[in-house]
Amino acid sequence: FPIFLLRKFAGISTAIWRFVLVIGTIVCYNTKRIAEGRGVHVDNFVTESRCVEDTERIGADLARYISEWGKPCFIALNGDLGAGKTAFVRGFASVLSPGSRVKSPSYTIVNEYLSGRLPLFHFDMYRIEDEDDLYSIGYDDYPDAGVCIVEWCEKIPFALPDRFLRITIEKLPDNLDARRITAELADGKDIPC
């Protein structure tokens, strides 16, 4: 793991450290496997967030890796209403599109954050009924144009790419502010970004 990144993340919690290290290891390990022609191997990673700020920091830490990679990618963001998906995106956007005011795209379907080096497109597919709804918003143009972070992907299984990162955020019963965050790479021929 690069030493300069260790110094950069010195003030974050142990759970967030583990998340950052595992995601970084997944990306580095799979880059090497792909270069050797061996395909992708990924295990799930699970961490817990104790508050909204932790969820935002975890989103920001993932965005740092995506930003360094510098290529378009697709992130499926799963979780019930109120689970913290928008908080995760708020942290994510703080890195990719600093200064952007993040809000849920529930009624607009997509919010575009273009102030950073890599465009960020935040989708909410909750109201999407079929392929025609996606076509009407120009959905096919987005995945190659920047980072797509998409809520309610279970509504559009027909439109998911072959390769993507799935983040699942679950409420924990013992603490109203606590969340379990699971990250996993979908099967495919390459890393998600």
C-alpha cells in the first residue's frame, strides 16, 4: 500500500481504514490478475458506520480511489429508504465534485455534478418502470461519460453493465444511526473502473 496514502488518511477510524485498505487491495490485486490474463477475483467487504459522518467519509474514501483511477465506472447503490444512500453520495461527491450541493434525484432521476476532473452522475431509479423510461432520459450516454452512482438498481436489471461495484447500505437494529456497508465487485472481465 503506498506510504503517501497512509499519511493522507491518518485521521480516520479503524472501520474506515479497513474499508479503504480492502477496496485498494481489491483494485490492485485485480489489476495484476487482469494483466496476467487470469480474470477478476473479489470477496465481499463489510464495514460498519456509526453515524452519518462515517457514511460520508466511507463514500469519500471510495471516491479517492475512483478519482485516482480516472476512468468512467458504474456503482450500484442499494439500500432501503433512509438507509444513507444520499449521505454516501454526498461524501463521494465531496471528492469528485468539490463544492457541489448533493440532493437525492428522486424526482429528477439524475443529478449531474460536473465541477470535478471526472463527471459524476447520481441516478435514482425508483420511479423507472421500463426501458423506455431510461431511453427518455438518455441513460445510455452516461456510463461512458463519467462515474455513475445509481440508487435502486434492482429496478433496472436489464440495464446494468457487465462490470460494476455494488455498495449495499443496511440499517442496524441496535443503533438508529448505525449502518452496515457492504462492497463487492460484480463478476466480469475487468475491475469496475
